Amino acid sequence: MQAEMVILVVTWLILVAIQAVTPWLSRRNVLFGVVYARNSIWTTPAAKKLRRCYLAFSLTGAAILSVIGIGIAATMHFAATALAWIQIAAFLLSICLNYALIVAAHRKSLQLLKEMGNQQELTQSKVTVDLNKLKPQTLVPAAYGLVLVPQFFLALVLGFQQTSADSWVMILALAVETLTVLGAFYLSRRARGAVRGNPDAEPRAGKVRNSVLYYLLFTGFLSQSLLVLQLMLPNMSAEGQWWFVIITLTLTLLSVSFLPLVYILGTRRLAAKGSVLNDNQHWVWGMFYYNPTDPALFVEKRLGIGFTLNMAKTMSWVILVGFLLIVAGIVIISFILD
């Protein structure tokens, strides 16, 4: 139980930290999902105040949820099942709270852009780009995705050697995770580049994409390895469980911090050049992209690192609903087996 508590606490702290740094996980000419022409927007007093307010409310909300969660868990004597449901509820409430904060900050940012008026060199028309002059973007080879296949089959072999319901729930979760990572890897490779506007407005877009691709493969392989280790050692001693917790948390912290650090230290330092396309009207709350005239299925996120769906496309909804159905199926099966 102590090992489980440590994992819950550290997982919660990681979630809080990720949500707190959300404003910094964007390009320097983007403020809460609103694109500006130049990086100078980031240093204005209004922008600084907006970020400080977001950070203060985000951390305050996390602290309040922590106190409430601990109080409820204490009344239930920290039962394992109760802790799991409390953690799920706290995660959902924290995500909803921060989404609400982002929406409010996005509106303030739009208002700030409107007040600046002609000070921003944004264009409403498409920027013409000569594709022949663009250097080919070398992507991570698709064959690299095969690195996730061997461990999955190893987990299946180990699963057939065990009869416990927990083992098969873990294998189902591993199957969905493997398929999700492989799907995200494939679709991210095929995502359109930054040619819809001015490529110089999104410097190092190719390197960002490759960082995301390597990150997907690394984290997928890492989580597979930890789960296979659990299947290989189903009856670990108390000391073994603590070592497993220490290894898991160390690798998790390293994997979670790697991509944001690379992005902040590398891409965020670069300034946008030339005309910047003003497509703010296609970004709902700065988080969701909806553009029926854009043939791209995936586009680079405005907030956060990676790619997001173009919700104007039918296939985007098929992918989203399909993923939710698979996750719901695993939850139902886990309850049945339990």
C-alpha cells in the first residue's frame, strides 16, 4: 500500500506540473492559443500578468483538490479501491479546471491582440510558398515503429503462462497502448508541415516533429518494458516492489521532462520570420482546430507539444470515438474479470 501511495502522489505532482507549465509549451509568438506576429508579445506586461494569473489559479486549484482528496481518502482508511477512484476523480477535475483557465486566458489574449491592432503584422490571406525551394524534411524512418512489436508478443507469451485476471487486464492495456503509440507515430509522420502559411513562422517544425516521433517510441518502449517486468515477476517481495517503484518513477520523470526541455531550450528561442498567417478563427479556445478548407488531418498544436486533430474532418471523429470506445471496453472487461 505504501508503494501504491508513492506512485499516486508522484503521478499527481507530475500532472500538476504539466498543467502549470502549459503556457510555456507553445511557440514564443503564441499566447494561450492566439498567434501574434512576433516573439515580443511574450515580454509585454499584459502577457506576463496573464501567465502569472494562470499559474496562481492552477496551483491553487491543485492544492484545494489535494486537500479534499486526502480528506476523503482518510475517511475511507486509504483503501486501495477508494484511492484509485479518488485519483481518477481528482485527475478529471484538475483537467477541467485548467481547461477553464485556458479558455479564460485565451479570451483575454484575443482581446489583447485586438487592442494592439495594426501593431501586429498578421495576414488573413494564405502565404504563397515555393515548395521547390523548401529542403526535404527527413523524418524518422517508419520501420523504427517495429521496435514496439517484440515486447508486445513477449507480454502475450507471459500472459498465457499466467491465469490471473490482473495479468490479462495489463495485457489488454498494453495492446491498446501499443496500437495507440503506433497509430500516433504513423499519423504524426504523415501530418502536413507548416506550409499552410509561412514555414519560417514555425521554425524547426521538422525537428519538433522528429522529437515527438522519437519520444513516442521511447515512452512506448519504456512503458512496455515496465509492464513486461511486472509479468515476469508477479510475486515480488516487499523490497522488490520498492525497487520497482523507484525505477518506474525515475524513468517516468526522465521521460516526462525530456520533450518539454528539448522544446523550451530549442524551438522556443527562435523568432518567427516574415508574414504570419492569422488563423486564430480556426482555433476554438486555442486548443481545438476546426478548418473545413484545410485538407490536413493533423496539425501542430498551439498549446502543448505534438499534433492535434482537425475536427472539421470526419476521420478525426472516427479516430477519437474509436479510441474512447477501446478504452471504455478495457475498463468494462477489467471490471468483469475482477
